[in-house]
Amino acid sequence: MEDVIRAENLVVRFGDHMVLDDVSMRLSPGEIVVILGASGCGKTTLLRTLVGLRKPDGGRVMMFGRDLYALDDDERDETLKRIGMLFQSGALFSSLTLEENIALPLIEHRHVAPQVAAVIARMKLALVGLETSALLLPAEISGGMKKRAGLARALALDPEVLLFDEPSAGLDPVTARALDELIIELKRRLGVGMVVVTHELGSIEAIADRAVMLDRGHVIAEGKLSEVRAKDDPQVRAYFGRQATRDPDGGSRPIVDLLKVAGE
């Protein structure tokens, strides 16, 4: 079965700083691939490159068998309509109700009549458990509900692929677990492939079919989660064990300090 997304030897630089260096990964239909690693390792940059927001300096992104950045603007736009994106903040329009937020891409991109778009929007909200909240504004709902509403909007155009940027960020453990279960249920019901950027070990354990681990812009482990965890690499062991590790000068410092790397 052909991969729906395949990144090949991606290179991304910000000035003289190498953010991604020869990074490759793939997503098959109906699977969840988790991109993980410490802050600053390149996770978000990789996601932005996959979703068409950052042209790579080298390598290519194959999406549905086509080179995304070799397409003209119209072809790229049509290809990107086949994916849905849940941003970390939810990225809802504050002046629109949840129903209006989800109807908007249907009206703008599919030219659906507003009345029909409203019906479809309520169906998408029902998929994420928000069918009774359609007329509320984003300011009137909780952080977890905003994530669900953002997911409903990502589903508006019936995408074949979903991408998530830190979906559990800012959520309490119970709400985060409920969101993980929703992601798994949507995969089961809709059969969409998903790429999830997260550093939350609980989420990684719950949802990952495969994992890609980055460190300072390089892929250091890839495969089934059990295979990634078993890799004999100090960064992998530190990440999953959260134990203290050695400084280059021979001292030790908590892993939490090592994870504080600036700017991703």
C-alpha cells in the first residue's frame, strides 16, 4: 500500500542553524505516527514542512504520490485540502461560534451553501462530543473543548490525513487521556492516517503505531514504539526514562535541564 506521506532526506536551515538534517519518515494509510523528542529537536519544523508551511532547503515531501513543493500553487492547495491540521492552540476564530468555525472551510473551499455547511458542522461536532455546544463561542468553552472543536474543524473537509501539533499541551491528565481516546476512536471509525507531534509519554504510549524520534535535527530512532524504546542510545534512554544523564564535562544534570533547548 502506497504511503500517503513520505518525507525524503529533508534539510531545513534557519540562517546558519541546521534545524532538520537528512530527515526521512513515512505515513501509511490508517496508522498513527508519533514524532517525538526533546524541545528544540525539530518536531514542529518537520510538521510545518509536511503541511506545506515551510519549504525545505533540501529533500522532498511526497504527498499522495506527488512532490508537494514541485506542484504549482493551485495543485498544492488542492492537495493540502486532503489533509486536516489541529494546531496546538486550536486556532479558532474568537468571534465565531463553534458551528460557524467549522462551517467556514466548507463555505470557503467547497462552496457549500451556509445552511448545508451548518448541518455538516454539527455532524463534525457530534463526532468529537460537542454536539450540544455548537452555538457557543470559543471563550465560553474549556481548553479541552477548544481542542475538540479544533479537531472538528480539521475534519470539516473529510481529510485523508490528520496532523496534530502537541494536542495534549496545556491539558490536565484526565482531559488529555480523553483526547487520546478520541484520536484512537477517530482512527478506528474514519481510517485516516495521523501524524502527531507530542512530548507526552502517556499519549505516546496510548496512540502510537510507529514513532520517529528526533535529536538535534536528526532521526535517531524509528519504528514500532517498542523498537524505538529498545534502541541502545543515551538520548532515547534518557527521554523514556527521564533519568539524570552526564554532562560532557563529566558532571550530571537532570534530564529536565537537557530538554530545555531553545527554539524549535
